[in-house]
Amino acid sequence: MNVTPDKLMNMFEDLAEKMDINIVQDKGNFNGGACTIDNESYIVVNKSKPIEQRLKILANAFKKENLTDTYLIPALRSYIDKVTNG
């Protein structure tokens, strides 16, 4: 199943909403990553970076979450596994 980068981004945004994780997209001198502030989870993504790099940041951040009991669209689960090497 071939999924466009924009569609993957939408899938990550839907997953973040379902898991109560805030995705913050901004510009600056940073790569991005996950953090917790005042018991709220955030994934910060640099929107001036190429979409492939932003997707990798999201994949790595979600890989660290407990996704065992969370339904993931198969294409999204496959992308996360591929990018994070399993």
C-alpha cells in the first residue's frame, strides 16, 4: 500500500489526537522530538524541514509510546516499524 507523505502526516495527527498528544509545528533552529510539560505530552516538529524528516520525528516519538492497545492503520504501523527498524 503506497501512502503519500501528506496522508501519513494526517494519520499521525489523528493518532496524536486519539492519544491526547499535542503536535506542535513551528519554525526554528531545531530538529524536533517528544517532551512532556506539566503532565501534557508534546511532539515538536520543525515545519521548515522536509516532510520526510518531520515524519521520521513523529515515527520515532510514537515508537516510544505504548501502542499495544491502540489501533493503528496498518500503513501507519508499517511506516513506524520501517522507520524505527522494528
